[in-house]
Amino acid sequence: MKTYEMVIGLETHVELSTKTKIFCACTTEFGGAPNTHCCPVCTGQPGSLPVLNQSVVEYAVMAGLALNCKINRRSIMARKHYVYPDLPKAYQISQYEQPLCEGGWVMLDSGKKINITRIHIEEDAAKLVHQGGAVCIDYNRGGVPLIEIVTEPDFRSAAEATEYLEKLQQILRAVGVSDCRMQEGSLRCDVNISLRRQGEAELGVRSEIKNLNSFVSVATAIEYEYERQEEILSAGGIVEQETRHFDADTGTTSSLRDKENADDYRYFPEPDIIPVVIPDSVLERLKSAIPELPDAKRARYVEELGVPEADARMLTKYRKVAEYFEEAAAGVKTPKTAATFIVTQMFALIQTEAERENWSPPVTAAQLNELIKLLESDKISRNVAKRVFGQMLESGKPATAFLTEADLVGFNPASLEPLCRTAIAENPKSVEDYKSGKEKAIKALVGAVMRASQGRANALEAEELLKKLING
Ligand code: ADP
Ligand code: MG
Ligand code: ZN
């Protein structure tokens, strides 16, 4: 066992996908020519006044509900001061005391709960762009609404941290409050990590690694930081409390500055914005707008629809794929067939995370549904269905475009036995092998039946009948 245990807490910033910014009517759209999505409010001009966007509050409450938080019915905005060119007012409007949400959790697959300390709303800062030796400022991002989700120091490994982030991403996407794209910066994460001797109760001194923008970076930064701190502690040294920067090219972290603490920010209540109050009626409306969440959906696919666990996991990972699956499986006898087609043939073609997330496949769910119904009514065999589905995916045309007359002849179950008997008679070697305990030899016989039936027989039924005939 290792001498030291790692202890990690995460602070995650998520951009909300409201149409307009948190305190003005500027668009939140990503990209755009620099400094075209801004106004006096989001560039901090003297005399301009912020007005809180109600949708931001509602999106944040929905995030809080989906993450099992207590929603504070009254919360207040606060000024957090720091001086940096990305923040023209020299303070960020955030929340400090009395945040909007507190005390939630995310459950990992192991059953371990990661506790969420708080979720608060705040404005994003502008973006600094380094260009030919100059630093340019793009205020388009300034004032984009964020939620910051802070966990307790509950993680004990990089794997737990990345699993939590994936779940967080899936949940927030399912609720529809953010697209959570790490590569576009709409989900960014700070890692706080300390080490302590195994069995010790007290927390060690932590470092905070800022602004990680991929799951791989999070994991790499954690592993690197563990090694670095372990080396210091093993040599009898002490870890400095500091803020560190992660370099994705080298996989290492380096010191940015001493850790600031809350006093440095001179927090105080924001005088320009009245307290945020959530009435019963609004809370009830938002509660009822929370859709089925990914873990519940996965459990339902497994328990009620008979979908294998691994397939259910793939389907529920992407909101649009889950919707597609449900439409394709509507009214069929074996929803798991729809799952198989999607997870095997479609995912083989549609491979990247972004493509799966955006999910606009060449075959509609209704076309897949039709194919499955043909299969279930024994009009076509499974092999024919697979072949036809491949053709549909290539062309975007419906199943009927590819079904030949021969495909539709179907398979008369009464012809299975004669075909099996012929296969046995013509393959004595395989029969002997099977009898002498080589289980696999039966596959050669099944293959013979499938060839003889031009792929239309049911392979499972053929195998069963072959065994019965051989075993007498
Ligand atoms: P700050 O806001 O100054 O960064 P917080 O006390 O709010 O500090 O904690 C921020 C994050 O750091 C939380 O996720 C918390 O769980 C985590 N954290 C706090 N202390 C430690 C520690 N000793 N080791 C690891 N994580 C820690
Ligand atoms: Mg922090
Ligand atoms: Zn603006």
C-alpha cells in the first residue's frame, strides 16, 4: 500500500446555455468577432447597472435539483474583488454567503457519494488572447452566466474525479442547462489536491490546479501532483499552499502564485442587485421540468426493457442517442434489438464524442423501428436485417429499398430440421469433435445450416436443434 493517500476536491465552472448574459441582454453565443457581443454593462462602464437574468436563476436551480441540492429560497449576490484585465469592473459579481444551492451529491457507479458543498451563480470573465507579443482582450465571454459547483474533498483517486465529471456532464446535458463542452470551455475544472498519511484524519496542505479543460488533463494533473507532493513529503518537506498551472504539452504543473484566501477578495454583498427569492410556484414548476436523469434511464433500460447493462450505458451517455433509441424501440417486442443495432452498427460509423452528442444519423429512428418490426414478424432473418441496416446507413434509404424478393421469402421453421440433419450427415468430423467435448465444433455445423438457408435460419434455434439431434 502507498504511504500517502490523495484527497481531492473539485470546483467546476459550467457555462449556462441561456440565450443572454447574466446581467445584460447581450448574446451568450460562442465565438463571433471579438468584442461584438458586449455592451456598457458587460464591459463595466461607469454608471451602467446590472439586472439579473431570471433564466440564469432558473437554470441554476434546475442544476441544483438534478444534483440533489437544497435550494435556498433566498440568496444574495456578492462582489469578489480582484484586479486583472479580464474583469473591467475589478470585481466579479458572484455569490459568497447564502449561495443559491447547498448540500447535494452525485453517486458514482461504486455507490460512493460525492458530496456537493454548494452551487452558486456568477459572471464569466473576458478572454485574454495572446497575439504576436501583445495581449488582446475579447469581452464577448464577459458576463456569460456560470454556475460554480464545489465538492467536498471526497475523491481519493483520479478515476473517481473523472467519473464524477462525466456524470456531472451527462446530468447537466440531460437537464439541458449547459452543453458542457470542455474543449469550448463551457465546462472547466479546478482541482484541489493534498496528500496525507494513510489512516490520518486531518487534511494535508493542498495545491489548487486551475482551469483544466479535458478529462485527460484532469487525470494527468492529479497523477503529476500526487508524485510531486509525495516527493516533498517523503523528503520531510512541507507542501506550500499555492495555485498551480497545468501544462498539457508536458503533463506537468508549475507554481502560478500563492493561494489567495477569501479575505484577499474583500467579498461584500452586491448593492446593485436585490436578493434572489424563489417563490413556491417557481420551484414547483422547475421541479416538474426535471427530466429522467441518465442513471435512472439506464436502470429502466436494463430492468424494464431488457437491454444489456453495457448497451444501456452507451445509450444513456448521450441525450439524443437515448431519445433516438426510445423512438426506434417504440412498440417493438425486443427493445434490446434496437439497442444492439445502435451500439454495434451505428456506433461503428459514428465514432467521435462530438458526433454522438450531436447525433444526426443517416437513418431515422422510424426507419430503424420499421426494420425491427420486419425482423420480429419473421419476414426477414437477423442476418438479412444486419446487411440491410448496413446499406441503410450507407445510403440513408429505408429498408424496403434493399430487400430483395429472396430476402422476403422468409424462413419456414419447418425446414430447420431437415437442414440440420443434412448438416450433421455432411460433416461427420465436426460431429465427432463436438461429441468428444469440443464445444466449438457445433459452430461449424451452425455455419453449414446458415449457408444452406442463405442466412435466413435463426442461428440460436439451429444450434439448439443440432445439439438435440446429436445428443440423441
Ligand atoms: P477556496 O474557495 O479558497 O478555493 P474552499 O475551502 O472553498 O477554498 O475549497 C475549495 C475546494 O478545495 C473544495 O472542493 C474543497 O473540497 C477542496 N479542499 C479544501 N481543502 C482541501 C484539502 N486540504 N485537500 C484537498 N482538497 C481540499
Ligand atoms: Mg478555489
Ligand atoms: Zn452586455
